[in-house]
Amino acid sequence: MLENKKLNPIILTVNPKPTTPSPGMKNRFDYVSLAILISVIVSLWHVYNIRSWKDPGRVIAWDVISYYAYLPATFIYHDITLKFIDRGTDYPEVLFWPNYTSDNQYVIKTSMGMAYLYAPFFFLAHATVGLTEYNPSGFSPHYKYFLVIGGIIFYLAGLIFLRKILIRYFDQLTAFLALITITLGTNLMYYSGTEVTMPHVYIFALTNIFLYLTIKWHESPGILKAIFIGILTGIISLIRPTNIIILLIFILFGIRSWDDLRSRTLLFGKYFHHLILIGLLTILIWIPQFIYWKTVTGQWIFFSYIGERFFFLKPQIINGLFSFRKGWLVYTPVMLFALAGIPVLWRQRREFFWPVLILLIAHVYIIYSWWCWWYGGSLGSRPMIDIYGLLAIPVAAFLKWTFNRKGHVKLILITLFLLMGLKGSYFNIQYYYGSVHWDGMTGKAYFKSFFRTRKYDELEKLIKVPDYTLAKEGKEDYFLK
């Protein structure tokens, strides 16, 4: 038996493929594709009505300024050191937001992962800007328009791969409700339309693709799958280095017992060359970043978030999950069902239990250890959007469990699910129109704004804006300022 296991360890770790649908099932209406269509229409409706590319303060704004800076600096101004900023440019809309090293050199704050994803749309914009009246500055509305289109394309890709995952393990109705909940019942709705160039939609998409390839690799390991997993690992971690924990999905997927853990070791031993390839490709993706840091700072690895830090001994997990300021479960209440669905996975889809649970714990601990655990201006806890595709699995599991209940329990749970999803969707509207403040919400402001759509005069008296300077120092009373 041991020899057979060594010869073919994959049979001990591969998840049984979902039951093949009957011919009658194949002809049934594809509800999950309808969910994608609805979600994309809502996103496009926001984009069309807001037309954010025409607004000087949108699209390339706040964090995106840093993520995007690599492209115009390299391909338009031909100076990655940003020294041209001191000389000025011919275009008034140009906007760079660098940090300063100890010897007063400019350094871009963020790593360049997002620049990789923006690049195709940046090059298309730059190639066609001469056909318009706009400046070839990298920051004019023409460039912003293409970046917005790029965000929508990545969003669509993320939904397509999430659909592929859900319909492998759940029926059409359950998969439909899980997907539509994730897209329209959470703060993903806001970031898929109004602020689509922020990194969250992109990481959401790449994580879904990563999860899908992980499933396929564990079913049948292949070198091409390993190549794409390595590339995705590199880009996801280059967007935000702490995202390297995405590899927990690959390591833990399919483990149901201690025996599976042993067989997983055998599997990784057999395909060790795949693991080496994944690691090498991850490093390869990072090489331009190392070269950039060496060029502008003299160091191969440089912490460019100067003056900022993690407080790993004082993580703000309770605030991050439950505070009125930005609590994830306060402003995205339907995700309570994602948490409730994790124990259900143990019985329904145990192959997902450990990757979902461990990655969620690691992700929550890391993001809420950051000094600015509320992440500046945002609707709710925006870093949680990154793993919504993974959390769609326990949402679907809980829905399936609920549908199997009887009587009042089923009715109550479905009613709560719908109400929480609708409230999460309504928060998107409130945030856009200002009745939910971008960083200063309190309990009084929350309940006063509960049914209000538009900003009201009294709101300014109810909010408490945090003191960012004290927060960077780790002072406990920053939230009282």
C-alpha cells in the first residue's frame, strides 16, 4: 500500500470531481451567468453615470497615484527617479505622490504590481491619445478612461472564474445567490464601479483565478498550471507583499485529515520541480522592483512606506470587524453568513475548510495590524474585498445548508440573509452620497444615518475624525481626536 501511495500520491489528495450533471441539467437556464451579467451591468451603470475619468480628483487619485506612477515616469518622462518633478512638466494635470528617502531621494511608495495590470490599458491610451484633444501626459481623461475600462475587464474576469468555481461544487440557485451576494451585497459593489482603479477588484480577480488553477492543479498537476500559478503569485504579492499568504490556498487545498496532510507531503515531493518553478517565477516577477529600489535607494530591498508600520502585538481585530468607524461586519453584514458557513464546509466541502479558515485568520490578523487599520477613506473594510471570491464558498455552503432546513428556521435565515444583503447594498449608496462618512463614523452617526441616503448637516457634529499622526505612533487615544 505504501509503495502504491508513493507511485501515485495524487489519488490521496485530489478532490473528487463534482458530479457530472445529467443531460436535462445541462439544458437548464444558467442562473450564475445571469448573476455575472447583472453585476457587470450595475458596475457599468455606475461608471457611465459617474464618468469619473472626467473628474480631476478621481481615477488616478490617492493610492492609485502611487500604483500608477511607474508607467508615466518610465514611458513618458523617461526618469524613474522622478527628478523631473523638480523641473516641472508642460502638463498641469500631472500628479506624482512620492515618499522621500533619508538622503532626500524620491521613491514611489507602493510596489509596482498594479502597474503591471494597468500597463496594457496605459499603452493603448498612449498609442491613441494623439487622435484626441487631450494631453499625452499620462494623466489626462483619455488615460483615465482606459484605466476604468481595464478595471471593468478585470472585474468581469474575476466573476467568470468565480462562476467556474461555484458551479463545480454547488447547484445553480445556490451559486447564483452566492455570486450576486458577493457583488451587490457588499462593498465590492462600490469598488467595481465608482473606484474601479483601486487594487481591490484586481486582487479579487487574480485570487479567483489563482483558486481555480489551484483546484485544477490538485486534480491533475501540470507544468503549464504551475507556470500560471507562479506568475499569479508574483503579481499578487507585488501588488501588496503581505498577499504572499495566497500560497496558503495552494498548500492547504484538499486537506481533510492527517492522512491527507501526509499524502500532500508526498505529492509535493513528487512535483517538487513544480514548486521550484512557482518560486522562481514569483521571484522573476519581482526583479524589476528590486532593480527599481536599487536604482533609487541603493538597496535591493527597501521599505518604501516610510514612517508607517505594522503593530503585530496590538492588532485592531475587534475594531476592524465590529467598529462603527469601519467594521467589516458592520458595513458588510451579509458576510456574517460567510463566517457561519465555514463550519458548514467541514461537512459539505471539507477540501475548502482549512484554506478558507487559515487564510481568513492570517488575512484578518495582518490587515488589522497595520497602523491605519481603517485604511483611510473607504466604505467599510476595503482590504477584505481581496478574498471575497474565497469567502463566496462558505456563503454558498451556508445557503445550501439553509435550503435544507424546514419551517421557521429556513424562513428566518433566508429573511435575515436578504435583509443583510440589501443593507450592505444600501451602504454603497449612502457612502457615495455622503451619509456614511469616509473615516469618522461613530455609533451615533451610524444610527442617525441608518435610513438616510444624502449627507445631512448634523453628521459633521457626530463624527470623530482620527488623528493619523498619533495612529502612526501606535497611540491608543488616536480615535478620540
